[in-house]
Amino acid sequence: MTKDSYAIALLPGDGIGPEVTQAAAAILADAAARHGLALAFTPYEAGAGTYRQTGEAISAETVRAVGEADAILLGAMGLPAVRYPDGTEIAPQIDLREQFGLFASLRPCRLFPGVPSRVRAERVDMLIVRELTEGLFAGRHDPAEPSDERASDRLTITRATSEKLFDLAFAQARLRRRQGAPGRVTLLDKANVLRSNAFLRRLFDEAAARHPDIASERLYIDAGAMMLVTDPERFDVVVTENMFGDIASEIAAGVVGGLGVAPSGDVSESRGLFQPSHGTAPDIAGRGIANPVAAILSAAMLLDWLGQQHGDERCDAAAAAIRAATGAVLAAGPRTRDLGGTAGTEEVTRAIRAALAAPALAA
């Protein structure tokens, strides 16, 4: 059901997070206004900076508040120099995945005209669907016995989560097919060696049988990783477990120009958190040179998700307008340094806002 106003929780985070979140929120507000949408933004503090000041990365009050929002837009969180006592980095975004049951990360990787790539390909447009809470992340909170001789992590695959993941992947392939994509799902696994992955493949085959209208294939992760680089045009929807998905999505992002143009959305059946795939980049934080495109495209994904959740065509139209405006600027410039240009964050943001206001897109 459509709503009069959508509540958007902002978690700017650390490093360049606040800079790209500000840019994405400005684009969101513009697109919403042009399509008759009302968005109410509320910022919250979380991340490594918050941990350094308060001793907790995200408060229970913040978790409760952002959980009541219609969607969450996150910048980037974590700083290499700020760590928990066990040596791991501050990552409240992972805590939010577990708290809200965000079991899948949707990571579209599209090669836009004008964006340089080191790979010889003309049309790359794939969606990586990464499981988020299981795999090697399942044992994140397992008790650890101090030892100088060995350490281990638990890899867990469950039927309940895998079935949801695969049904989502096939649904995304069906949606993409209506938009001109092939409509095919590829599983990446290591079923020839790992028992957990053999189980994962069996569950995938069961899902494929439930969705006979969508083509499917299975590849071992090592071969699949090579093909992401040597033949990226063969892929439509790629689905895999947590750690493999983390790596495969970064490879795919590199193929289409880097993390600066790689958005993502972490979703469950009822909640969505959207963020650029890149990190906090503390070496360039505060210099005004961060690429805001990944955050802006994540904002478009946020609108897509709201449109699907609420049957609101205004959200769909606003999301399409953001992608069109961003694509126009990527093609003609200005571009940030990571894409071969010289522009800063504000200049690129102003250009996308101007493109969004252009008569062809405003119509």
C-alpha cells in the first residue's frame, strides 16, 4: 500500500560515509519531489567514530529507531585503526543484518557508457546475490579459545535461509527478464570439496525445479571467478554463499569500473538497508574527492525496494530517473578521479541534480 510519506533513516558512518550520504540524500530528495513523493530523513550515529566516543558501535536506541523506518540509507562504517579487543574492525552494518534478518545482499554491476574498464566487454549488466548471515559469518560470535597455534571459523549453510536466498535470486531473474535481461541464475559454489557447498548445490537444484521458467547453471567458484573477468557478459543473476559472494561482488565491481559505481542493498522480506559497496576510504575522507555515484545508485535501489514493498509506481519512476541522470553524467562527465576525471564530490552531485532536472527526465 502506498504511503503519504516514507521515513528514511540515515546512517552516514565513518570516513567518506557522511560525504557520499549527503550527496545521495540530496538526489533522493530531488527525485522524490519531482515524482510527488514525501520523504522524511532522520540521521543517526553509528560506526567506528561512535565506538571510539561511547564504547559501543551502535546503541540499542538507534537499532530500534532505524528498525521502525521504511528504509535505511547507510554511508560506510569502520576505520582500520579502530578495532574491538579481538582485533576485528567495527562493523555495525553486520550487526544490523543479523538484528533485522537481512539475509541477502543485492549488488548490481553494470558497465555504464563512459566508465573505463580494464576488461574487454561491451555490455556487462549482472546482479550478484550474496547470502549475508551464514557461510563463514555464521560463527562470528562463537567463543574463541586463545591459542598461538591454531584458529578456525565455522561455515554453516541452512535450508531455511538458502531457500529464501534462491527464491529471491530466481524472482530477481524473472524481474530482470521483463526488463530485457536473459533471465538466468548462476550458482557459484565449491561443491566438489566442501560438504556444506554440496548441500547448498542440492538446495539450489530444488529451487531451480520450483522455477522452471528461469534458466540456471552451476559453476565452481574458482572457474566462475575467472569467467567474471574473462567473460562477464555471460552472467545475469549470480547467487552464492556469504564469503564467495563478498569476493565475487568485488570482482564484478572491478569489471564495471570499481567500487565507486557499485551500489548494494541488504534485504529481508520486510526490511531494506542500502549502501555503496565501498568502504570508508579514510585516506581521502574530508578532501571532497570521493565518488558519490555508488551511494546515489544505492538510493535508487532504495526507491526500487519501496516501490516493490508498497506497490508505489512513484518510487519506481523516481528510481529510474536517478539512474538515467547518473548514467548521463557518467557518459558525458564530470567524473571523479577514480573514473579518470578531475571532479570532486560536490561537482558530480550538482551535475546529477542538474541532469535530474533536465526536461527529458522531468517529463
